[in-house]
Amino acid sequence: VFPAAQHSPELGVAWRRVEGVSDRGGTRQNRVEAEAVVAEVLARLHDPVQRTRSIGVVTFSRAQQELIEDLLDAARADEPELDGCFEASPEGGEGGGDDIPEPVLVKNLETIQGDARDVVLISVGYGPDAGGVFTRNLGPLSQRGGERRLNVAITRAREQLLVFSSFAPEDLEGAAGQGVQDLGALLAFARAGGGAARPARDDGDAESPASPITAAIARALVERGVTAHHQVGCGAYKI
């Protein structure tokens, strides 16, 4: 896992827990969660600094995608000046305005492959119903190969990934399906800070080279004016 280089509210992986309800027997949508995602998108588009970072929304179902699109359309109807954030430029480029690098993107788990944005918001959508029952059936994620779909979805972000869910990582413990288990691990990872660079431990081990080759690479970087920290992140090979 590539960690964020530093602790920052604008980098890395983060989790947003909402008290949403999945309309499992009806629309198959989670309105509370959709409204939270749309509120985040609009807040960023209203912020002169944040609006320079492209935004993508990925949902785990087509029904949740349609709801988020409807809510964004309603916001655009109230604020026509937002239209440029959602449209490709007439010159054929990506952006819809001078400060919008790429138009806002809303896709689902099955259609997001090949796209990327600076900031990606994921709406899981699934969760407990109005009676508090959570079946842990997460649609495509529960099917065979669901872990590959999840992998595609969570690697669409260049700088920041925000995962919105209506349940906690513990609620997926013991669930069937690799994709569902991986989602639980992702939520736990995000809740713990998303792998941001950690300070050195008191014993100094976190600043020690993992191997002679990483020590050599660090020396070469330092000679070129780069500050290098050892053993930051996750995995067997960390530089």
C-alpha cells in the first residue's frame, strides 16, 4: 500500500461513517449516505482551493449511482454556475473551467475502470435496513471476483480516497467473500489513519534502513537534496 507522505487532511485514505439506512426491499438506495457524499462534493466545489482538485464518486451499485447523480443534478439546477464543473471543455480537453482540471465523475463499481481523479469518494451504499438488519450482501462485491472490483475502485484516486459507509469494519467480521473481507480491512485501515507516515519510534528502528540497498538509495536521494525516511508504509519492501 502506498502511504501518504505526511499526515494531512488532503492526502491518503480516510473513512466517513454515516448513520445511513439501506432501502433493501425498495429503491436499493441509501439516501443518508448519498446526501453525505453530495454535501462533500459541493463543499469542495465551493472551496476555491479544493475545486482545483478533480473529483470522482464511485458507488457499489447502479441504484446508488443514480441517486447521487439525481442529487447533484438538483444542486446544479439551484446553482447553474456549477455546470462547468461537470462538463468537458468545448475545446475537447478534460476540464470544464479555467480552474477545473477534469469534470466531476460519478460511476459505479462495474464502470469505473480506466478513470482516475485527484480525490475519489466511495459510497458503499449497502448497510442495515430500517429494522437494523444487515445481511452483509454487498452486491457485486459479494460475488466471485469481488475483490478485483474493489481493487479497481479504490485505486482510482491520485491523492485522496474518502470511503463513506453506514457500518463499521467490525460489522463485516466473519463475512463470506474475499471482496467483503477486503472491504472490512480497508475500512479498518482508513479508520486507523490510512497509512500516513508515522513518526519514528523511541528505539529509532523506524528510521533504520530495512536493507543495504534501501540505505544506498536513501543516500543517493539525500545527496540530491531529498529528505528520506526509512520503513514508512505497509508491505515487505518499504522505501
